[in-house]
Amino acid sequence: MTQSGSRRLYYRVALKLMALALVLFILQAMVRAFFSNPETDIRLALGVDLSALAPGEMQRVDWAGREVVVLRRSPAMDAADAAHADRLYDPDSRLSNQPRAARNPGRSLVPGYFIAYGQGTDLSCPLDLVSPEVAAEAGWGGGFTDRCRGSRYDYAGRVYDGQPARRNLEVPAYRVEGSRVILGD
């Protein structure tokens, strides 16, 4: 074989090996995409003890890189929500991102509790809890406000009409086991 013939053979073999490596890389990526479950890979289950919360108390937990708020509603909070339901943008939560089982007035699987991601739906700003007494002075029923533009939500995470935010707070997937809430499916 001549020198140019052996060089051509070398390049053909090298090109075929590179093509084979590329095909194997693409197959590996496809197999990972089809057979891995990103929900279970990223969102590891986290338990929150509900019995540790007093009425009107909120707990913040970090789960899957996001803050989640767990609120135990007091009777005053429930009364404020009922009194101001006509001022909500989406009172029936038809436009909300929440588990199907949480499609109720309290937007919760456990009566008296509310669990949601701790960011507003407008600019993903952190939420603050405002008591019914403090909110009454400002002329609203109380609930959550975001720290950026002050969007207001009731104690079930439903946004008030006329706010910069136009969606209710997002409720993550969770289940209840006794007095514990397990975030994640």
C-alpha cells in the first residue's frame, strides 16, 4: 500500500470511530432521558410535622431548592377569608397550579392548613404573612404579601383582584400521613 493509501485508510477508520462514539453518546442521552424520572431525582420527599404548629403560625422549609410555607390557619384567618372572598381574582382556583385533591376553598388536603411554595406568582419574590388584625388597619382581610410589588393573597393563597400578580400561589404535590405532610409524591 502506498503512503497516501495508508493515510486515507487511517482517516476513514478515525472518522468511523468518531461517528460511532457520537452515536453511542446520543443513545446514552436518550436512554437517560426516557428511563430516569426527574421528579424523583430532584424532589426528594420531605416530612413536616403539622402538630408542631400553633393556630396562626407559619413554618418555612426548603424543599428541592425552593421555599415552601406551611400555615396553620386560625379561626380568625378562616373568617377573614370568608368575609373577603368576593374581592378575589380567582376565588374558585380554576386557574391555579395545585393538586386535584386540593381544589377546595382552603386549597389544602388537610382542613385548617395551607401549604404552598413561598414565592409570589408575579416576580417570585418571598412572601410575608400578615395577620388579620394588622391587615384590617390597611383595609383588607390579611394573608400573604410578596416583598417586591406587594401583591396580596388570602390565607388560602388566592390572589386579590387588582394586584400585580394574576395567579394564585402554587401548591406543591404532597400527601398526608397521620400528622405529617410529606412533600413530593
